[in-house]
Amino acid sequence: MTDQHPPRIVVIGGGYAGSHAAVAARRAGGAVTVVDQDGLHGFLPRLAGVAAGRLRAGDARTPLGELLGVEVHQGSAERLDVDRRRVELAGGAVVPYDGLVVTVGSRTARSPVPGADEHAWSLHTPDDALALRVALRETSHLVVVGGGATGVQLAAEVAAAHPTMTVRLVEAGSRLLPAEPRMLGTSMRRLLDDAGVQVHLDVHASAIDADGVDLADGQRLDGLVVWAGGWEADASALLPRAEFRDGRVVVARDLTVTTYDRVLAAGDIAAHRDVLGRPLAMSAQIAVQAGAAAGASAVALARGERPTWARLFELGRVVDLGDRGVGRVGPVPLGWGPTARLVPLMHLAIDLRHLAQLGGPLTALAHAPGRGGHLDVGGHREPLRAVG
């Protein structure tokens, strides 16, 4: 590439990894195009608060072009033509590239529980949050299946925003937040008890229908059901020659997909490892780090230069319940005593840092929680950032 013709970098997906990949590639001198199905960036850690009604509807998402300052092509990527280096979109459009970053993210894990796919709600996209926000107005009972971060956040937020609603949380394991240290699960149970959430541990859902959940121990829990059983990734249709691990693309230390030329993957779709080679879970913090590294490396590859290794670190975890929460900074737990009140402040700081990294303090201010216009959501006039 010459100075007159900067490398064309295409990023597929506008989530946390994709947005940081786009900005990093632009700052490295690339001409960046983001291909995204709806052209919007979803603020996933805010979705429980939006669904419950504590946060504004407009806090769920914002236009990618406004957030990133790059070209955005709204559409669905269907195929890569690696010989001619172009992305083929649904409808026949094509987007050429000199370097490509795939950040198509994850989706709600398919449930093995009979009736779940037909009758249970999910919470993984801004549209999920807005639809659930409307549905919660029509019910007095909520059953959340899954005691991970999404499940406990939603249960606590709904209990706080709808004090007359009966909120139940079902977890098949013996404790909440099973992927975290036991102390965090214990602290979370105490906070949910204080919030009035009825927690059912050591029991799994055996069937879900339009009116509620049957549990394996014979109990029946009526109400609107949300499936919060985790996420799964699958990019096999887009990258059929790639190697996969549990649905995630295996990438080299520099985030290249080794079976493709000038193609990198980052975020939930990629099987990332930390600096010691240990597998990393899907999370926004890893997506941010990996996306930034992949965007810069895509420009380097397009220029015929060697990309650098991505140095990824898992720094901790924050589970914000609105006014309190649990978490850890490295091995140091939060959520006991007064530290529970620090977690929402930490979560806000992380949210604003994400925005500031994309566009500086003014971007953080413009897209901070509480900034938005209005739109009808389920027949109600509610704050919602304009989307076009």
C-alpha cells in the first residue's frame, strides 16, 4: 500500500471487539469499513438494567458510524472470497479488503430443556432487552433460568425496578456464579436474598412452556421465563477452513486465522489465550483488548509487515446489580460489606473507559448512561437514542 492508497481494512461485526478493531485500524492508517447487520453498537453490560427499566431504553445501543467515525456498511456477511479478498454480503453486495478482522461475537446458547427455544426469552442483544422491557409490564411473575452473571443481574435489576413482582432464579448447580470463586457466589446469594429474589439451587428446569417452568424436583414456577444459560459461538459458515475449539476459531498468538491469508479473529468468536497460554472466557474486557490488537495487526499484514503478538490479560470481573454488586480485582474479592457499593461505580468507570478509548472524553460523555432521545417502545414514549 502507498501513502495515497491506505490499506482497506474490513471489520465484520460492531460489538466490543469490532469497535476497538475498527478504531485501532483507523489510528494505524487504515481505511476502515465495518460490516454489521444492523449498524448499531450494543452496550451489553447495560442490558439487564435496560430490560428492567432502571436504565433508559436509549442506553442499550447507539449507531456505529456516530460512535466510531468510520464507514459502516449495514448488512450480513455470508461468505469470504479469499482469492479476490472480498466479503460477500446477503443481497449480492461485496466489500473488498486488504486485511480482514472477524468479530461476529456469540449468541444465546441453545437450551437442552424442552420448550425453551419456543417459549423462553433471552437477553443477549439490545433488541432482546427492549422486547423484555415491554413484556415485563404484562406479568407479575418472572423466572430466570441460569445463575451466571446475566441471570443474577437480570433477577436483581427486575426485583429492584418492580418491587411487587415475584422474581425467582433457578440454577442447576450448588451455587451462583459457578465460573467465579465460591466467595463471590456466596456474596451474590446474600445480595439476592436482600433484594427479595427467591433462589432455587441444585435443581434444573425439566420443561418450559408459555406459562412457566417445571423443575426436576416436581415444583412448578409460573411466570414469564428468561433463559440465561450462557453463550455459544459459531463462525463455521463464514470460516469453513478454520480450526475450531468449542465453536470458537483457533487463532495464533498474533490473532491470525492460520488457514486464511490476512484474516484475523477477535472477541467471543475466537478461542483466546492469555500471556501464559491459558484459555480465556468470553468477556467484554478480552474482546476490547483482542479487538484493538487485531485492528492494528490487520494494517500491518496489509502492508506486508509482521503483526505483533496480542498480550491479553484477564484483570477481574464485575457483576453490577444496580446499587450493589460483587466482583474481583485479580484475586481480591468485592461484594462483602461496604465493598458491595463500590462495584456499580467500578462498572460505570469501565463503561466510560471503553467509550473514551474509542473516541476520547467527548465520546464518553455523549454515550454515557442517561444520554438519549425518545421513541415509542411498546406503545410507551421512552428515552431511546436516535438510530438513524
